[in-house]
Amino acid sequence: MNNQTVQNNEQGAAVVKAKTYKPFALYMLLLPFMASSGFLAGKEIAQGEYNSQKMEKISKQVRVVKLKVDVPPAVVLTEAVVMPAQKADVVFEEVDIFANRAIGDEVTSLKSIVGKKTKYGLNKGQVLVQRDLE
């Protein structure tokens, strides 16, 4: 009778009562299961993040042109605008992005846009695409 206690009632008959676990004991019983399941789930998530970062590092990158300032519509992109002599006047910059994030219509070099005209207003941080130019 390890989990039961025996008590006598007023008439002398033996009454068997089951021992109840206290909440702390129940918590201590479940704690290893909760901790191990949390650890294993966290490990799976971390492994997935690691794999995605590893794939991005080995992915092919392409060079695109990105705007550093806003450009109004109908501006002719002369060589002085595209490739200025001073760093403070830079409007465009070439940056590398992962090839799987490219849409395929991006401008890939600064030299290719010299002499073209913007169709629309272009925003700072925007990647320049061919359809934005005339």
C-alpha cells in the first residue's frame, strides 16, 4: 500500500484513501519532459536558420544599381550625374544581391544607363530596373 493510506472511521471500519500528489511534485515530474521538448524544438529551429544562412553564403550574387537619393522624373542621366567626380554627389551605387532575389530586369552597371532618361520619379534605396528608363 505505498500510494494509499489506511484510516479508521468512527465505526472502526478501515477506509482506504488514495494519496494525492501536490502541484509541486507534479511539476517536478513534468519538468524534464517540458525541458527536453523545448530543447529539441529550439535545436531544430536553430539548425534550419543555420542551413539558410549557409545557403545564402554560397549562393551566386549579381551586381545591381541602387539609388542613394531621390531622382525626379524626366531626368537625363549624363555621365556627370551617373559617375560624379566627388563622393558627396553620388546618386547611384552598385551593390551585390543574391541571384535568387533578382527579378531579371535590373540595371547591372552604371555605364549602361549613361544617356538614358528616367520615366518616373525614383526613390532612395530603390533598385533601378530597365523599365524605369527610356
